[in-house]
Amino acid sequence: MKPTLQVRLSQHLALTPQLQQSIRLLQLSTLELHQEVEQMLEQNPFLEPEEDATPYEFGAERATPAQREEHDTPGTQVGEGGDEPAGMDTAEFGTTERDDWENGTERDDFDGIRELPSSASSSSAGDAGGDMDANERSTHAPSLQDHLRAQLSGMRLAPQDAAAVMVLIESLTDDGYLDGTLEDIAERVSDSLGITGIDAREELLDQLRCGLKWLQSLEPAGVGAADLGDCLALQLRHHPASPARTCALAICAGHLPLLARRDLKKLAAATGADEATVKAAQALIVACEPKPGRPFAPAESLIVVPDVIVQKSGRNWKAVLNPEVMPKLKVSDLYAQAIRGQRGGANGHPGLSARLQEARWFIRNIQQRFDTILRVSQAIVERQKAFFTHGEIAMKPLVLREIADELGLHESTISRVTTAKYMTTPFGTFELKYFFGSSLNTDAGGNASSTAVRALIKQFVAAESAAKPLSDSQIADMLEEQGIQVARRTVAKYREALKIAPANLRKAM
């Protein structure tokens, strides 16, 4: 074929670097955003933190591009061809055994819900009167390893034994279990110290066995266990000798699966005890802590800082951005004026001019990110007014498309906004995705939210008889009496999402 030249007209969407950055910032969580800000402050000298910034509320007059430009640096311009609409909407660009022990424990973190302790919620809402900030709390709260080292320092052990205990302390998981067998730990230590002889490795293993006994004598009881049965047995040995304790130790030695299934008859046959003793043994085991390191978990890992706070405004509800999570940035006047003061202006320094433009765009994209989050949050509040008054049982069906059509944004943008963003309400702190639920038919011809149906299931299970727990079919019949048509398999799916065990595991022994 002979090569030729042709002129064609076509339309296509070009993602500018500014638009790509806006999309990326929109889907970041609060922690990831602050990490991004810290990284940008280190890389770009034109960015600097600003202390005096006012909170931004929904309904407040938005700053015009000229006002934002003046807020950044007087006399500088943001650049040409960059006036995207608020929200930067675009098209879609690619959219064990220990567990058996905790089976049946009901939790409230399904579908992204995160319940905050009251102290965490109040502090995250901007309580400036607190005695300590998060960094100070984390500094003063000892970890499990710190707690064990403090006890070890008060013991008069031989240097070899103290070193062995220290090695085992460093080999603990966050739950307080050994991270591998003693042989695995000894092999890792041997490799790090360059120990190659067989006799030397055996001597090291013996020292670790001795150190393990010292470790397991420390508080909290159960620390240094190899598995769940070992952990429970270590705690049970602190109880006075009794037939119930003997039966409990036998159960922990090899019959925990039967205990998880609440098979009373097989437990009695396996341990040779009567039913009364088995029930007493079960009470002893239930009182134990399956994860000894849990009380020493960092408090910050349990805290979710909300992006939006819902407040009562007359008869309505209003969404307000949490000022604690909003980065306060500005363009450095010193560096910007230094560039303009040079002969030829910013055009004489193309590299510095690009960094200055990058700083302006970064600030602007962060402002657009929070503006979009606030618009979406207020739209959710308007759609779910009944929830903020009556709780999750009054939740209405809602899908991403409804909010997208209302705000004139793409559905993918709503999905990015509602992921890893949290809202504080009178009933707790929830991920924005929690307020979206599928629709279920009712006898009256209306629709019920799947979230409200889950709340009803939780209420039914909470009020059931421990001797005769409700089956999935019975729960489906009770929902039908409420006018909600739900199949048994749908009830089972919602029950599993609520972390509620089946009826046979909820039955009292």
C-alpha cells in the first residue's frame, strides 16, 4: 500500500494532569489524603500550612475562582484552560479455629458501618478542650511488648533466660500468640546470628523452651500461646482446681469444635463428665480472653475520624465538614513574590513556574474534593431524613444513580465520594455507603430498604428466646407479617452480614 496523509476530525476525552489528580484525591480516605498532603509539602516549596482557616458548611457562599486566587497569592493567576465544574465529574474510567471460637458474636460493622466509642466521636468532632491529642495518647499507651518488657525488667533472670524471653516477646502477634512454632523462631534467630552448628541450634531451642515458660507466667494470662486451645488452657490454670476446670481443660485440649457447635451430648461423652459439669466448664471457657493482646491494641486503630458531621438545624438536618480533617494549605507568598520580582517574571523560571502552578492546582483540587463530599453528604441527608430521627429501621431505599442524577454528577464519582468517607450522626459514625441500600417489595406496594430489614432482623434475634432461637424461615415469616416480602435465603444472607450465627449455634446449652 502507498502511504498517504489524511486529515480527520474526531472528539475524545483528554485527562489532563490536573483532572487526574482531582479524581485520585477524590477517592482517597482521610488518612491517605493527609499522607498525600505531607508528601506534597515536602516536595513543593511553594506549599505551606495555613493555621487560620474557617470551617466550611453546606449552604455557605462558595468562593469564586477570583476569590480563591486572591486567597492563594495576591497578583498571581491559576492558569488557563483549567476551569472544570465542581466535582470534577468524568465518565467511568474503569470501576480457623480461632474464628470458630468467636462464631456467633454479633457485630455492627456490616456494610461499612463503623461504630465509634463516645470519647472517640466527641474528640474527632473537633473538641479543642482535650487534654491530649492522638499522638500523645499513642505515646502514653503501652503496647503488649512494652507491658511484657516492663515485667521482665523486674525479674531476676539469668542473662540467657532474659534474652530468650526477649526474643519470644518480639515474636508475638498483636493478639498475643507466638508467630510460628519454637522451631521456626529458633531457625530465624539462628539465621540472624549466624549460628550453623547443630548442637548450638539445639541449645538455642532449649533456651527458648525455658524462656517460653517464663513468658507464659507473665500478665496477661494466655500470652505466648501457640493456638487458641493453648491460650485458653493457660488462663484456666489460674482457676482453683475443680471438676469444671478439669472438664474445661479437656475441652480445650481437643474438643473446641464440639463446643463451637454447642453439641452438649458429644462433649459429655468425649470428656466423661455429666451435663452440669460441661455447662460449668463452658462458663469458665467463655469467661476467658481468646486474644490476650486485644486490650493493648492501639486506640487509634479503633477510631474512625468522620469527614462530615450531621447537625440539627431547626426541623431539618445539615451536613458540616469536620474541620479537623481538612488540610489547611496556602501558596507561600515569599516564594511566589520572589519569582515575580525577577526580570521577565515567572516566564524566566519555567521549572519554578510549574511547581507554583502545581501548588495552586493541588489546593484547588482539595477544595473541590471537600466541596463534592459536602454536596453528596447533604443530598444523602435530605434523602434519609427519617434515619436521623428514628434510626436505621427508618432507612429508605437509595442507590448511587439517584444522588448522581440529583447533583448532575456521574455515578462513578458518587462511588468514589462514598468510599472510605465517614459521617457522624446521632446514632453513630457510618461510612457514606451505609446509607445506600437495595429495595425490597412490601404488601402495600411500596419499598423497604435492605438496611431497615437488617435492623428488623437484628431486633427479632435480640428478643428471641435463648432456648428456642428463631430460624431463618421463622424470621422470614415475621417479616412477612410486617408486610415485607423476603425469601429465606435472603434472610440468611442478611443474617450472615450482621455476623449473627445460625439458630443451632445461638441455642443455649
